[in-house]
Amino acid sequence: MIRQRVHGFFKSLRVRFFLILALVGLSACTIIRYAILANYEKRAVEVREEEMKEHLDTLGRLLLEEDFFQNASSQKAKAQLSLMSDIYEGRILVVNPELQFLWDSEGELDGTVAVDDSIRRSMEGEEQVQETLYDETTSTVTIVYPVTENGLIRGALWAQGSTRPVVSMMRILTTKANRIQLIVILAILFFAMIASEILLRPFDRITRAINDIGAGYSDEPISVPDYLETEQITGAFNRLQSRVKALDDSRQEFVSNVSHELKTPLTSIKVLSDTLLSQPDAPTEMYRDFLKDISEEIDREDRIINDLLTLVKADKQAAPLNITQVNINELTEIVMKRLRPIARQRNVDLTMESTREIHAEVDEVKFSMVVMNLVENAIKYNREGGWVRVELDADPRYFTVKVSDSGIGMPEEELAHIYDRFYRVDKSRSREIGGTGLGLSVVRQAVTAHKGEIEASSTEGVGTIFTVRLPVIHS
């Protein structure tokens, strides 16, 4: 439980934003602090070295004037050497060209031979070579300073000075820096908390607005234009909300239409049955007429239910297509053979034309349903003595089925709605010929499942053309 709470706490965008701001601020503060202190220490040591070199240069000239490297008896030179060792709280050694120590501020190495490599390198070179070493652990600076005259090395000074004043100043600065850093850290944490709260308020407003919509308190579009991201989120949500609302309206309309379409035949059957029951002595011919009407209403109810079941099956994305290699010409001819009796009954000429033999990967049942619905509609909504033509064509990637007729046609503004469920252009004519308004919706579902396209064009009083375009190879 505790682990879940901790995980949920760190999953919060506000917490993460606070941590990021705090981490960036603290990292920058720490880096700047150490950079300043390290830079001060480096610069302070360099200044100490420059001061020592200036004094060593002055001492070198004095030693040359007093001829100290030949006769190390000058009290004036020794006094200056002692003074410098006291000033820098260190030690000074004087070395002659034979690498012998002439004078030691601590009085330990007089007359001994110098074995220090830095002194040897400075004395044996052709040019003046100064070597400087800073030892942080002992807090000392060591300088080997060759003394030259007219280009010749006359001797060398080995000087070691203390950097304790630098260390002391570093301690003072570090203490002050720690205090300042603590104040800055508190300020950064406070700023990070306030900034995370302010910057994420628009997202809180989005959440509240979405919750209000979900609870049914509001259905207005959300507008939070504070940031580009909030505009994108609210824009996407508003589009989704509009889509959901449209789907909900469509669902309500669909339920209403289904209820109406199913209730109408039942009402007719009820009225016809009650009429017969109220007339026990009705003639046989009347019974026959009424039973015929009842049978037609039952047939109509059956067609509606079958079309609804077809739509439900088509809506199920989990139901895969049964794709097989099919001879489109032969399959279309079989469908038309079933419809020719209806065409002859209505005196409609039904023909098929094909420019080539077409083999394609389709679901045979669903493709047959597409052709069946389009051709049957073309026959039913035709005129006496009219015609229906089915044309097949193909290219290497797609094949087309074009169904054209000389029927009653429909207004251009109606074409955008012909695939809506239960939509009928001429409701009285549709009811007369038994149309449910579901056929074209079934057709479009089947075409879409095949990753194809369907287009319609129509001229009222002239006829209608449906063109179905499907891929030859289903992928």
C-alpha cells in the first residue's frame, strides 16, 4: 500500500515538475558555488606565486650586487632572505652554479650538494627555467628561480611559501557560501513549488471541465488557451466530444428509427387481426385479403430484422473477412441471374458488360451482398421499361463495379445521406416497394471492410450511378 502511494505521488505531473525545477536550480546553484570557490582559490594561489616571483627577482638582483654566489657573507643579503622567508612563512635556499647550498633560512643545508631535480633542471639549462609547484595538502607554493647575469646562470633561489592565508580566506568564503547557498536553495524550492502550481493550473481547469462534462453538468466546449499544449489538448477533446455527441445523436436516431420501423408492421398486423376478430362473420375473401396483408407485414418485419442482423455483424470488427480468390465476372453473373426474375417482373432490362476477366481476393458472401443490394435497388427504383447496366473493369491494382440505371434518380443534396441507416429519399415509394433504408448502409460497411471506396452520382428523373472500387489483392 505504501509503495503504491509513493508510486502515485511521484507519478503526479505537479510533483515531477517541482522536482525538475528544484533539481535544475539546485544543480546550477551547487555548480556556481564550487566554480566560484575553486576559481578564487586558483586565482589567490596565482597571485601568491606572482608576489613571490617579484620578491625573488628583487632578491636575485641584490645577490648579484653583493656577489653572494661567490662569497656568501653579505649580511644585507642574508637579512633580506630572512625577511622574505618570514613574510611568506616558509623557507629560502640559495644555490651556487656548482649545485651547492650557500644559505638556508633554517640553517640546515649550508655547504651540502643540491639533489632536488627541479633545481638541477633550472641550473643545467641554457635558458632561464622557472618551476612552480602548488601542494594543496601542505598548503605551500614552491618556486625554483634561476638568477642570471648577461645571459649566464649565476645561481638559483629555491623558495617555499605558505598559502595558509588563502586557506583561511577559503574557509571564511566557504562558510558564507554555505549560508548563501542554503538561502538560495530555500528560495529555489519555494519558487519551484509556486511555479509548478501556477504553470499546471490550466491542466487542473481542463480536468475539472472534463469531470463536469462526464458528470453531466455541462456539454459546452472546453477553452483553456493559456499554453499551446492546452489548446491542443482542449481542441482534441472538443473534437472528440463533438464526435461522441454526433454518435450519440445518431444512436438515438437509430434507436428511434428501429423502434418506428419495427412498430409499424406490428401495428398493421394488430389492426388487421383486431378487424378480423371483430367480424366473426366476415367473408372468406376478406380473410384472404387481410391474411395476405398480414403476411406482407411479417415479410417486411423479417427483412428489417435480417438487415439489422447484417449491420450488427458488419459492425463487429472482430469478425474477419473470409478472403478467397474469386472470379468476379462469374460471381456477378450468378447474382444477376437471381435478380433477373424481379427485373422481368418489373419490365426492366438487366445487362452486364466486362472488358476483361477479373480475378480478385474478396469475401464472396459480402461482395455478393454489395452487388445484390445495388442491382436490386436499381431495379426497384426504376421505371417501367427501364434498364440496369452492370459494368466491370480492372487495372493491375483495383477493379470496379459500376451499376447504372434509368430510374427515378434523387436530388443531389440527398446523396450525402443515402448511407445513413433507415434513411430513405422517397419514404412513400420505399414503403410501397418494401425498402428498409438499411441496404446502402450494409453496402458501405462491406466495401469499407474490403478497404475499398464507393461513390454515387444521380440526376433526379434521369437515373443513378454507383461505382464500387476494390483492391485486386486484399492486404
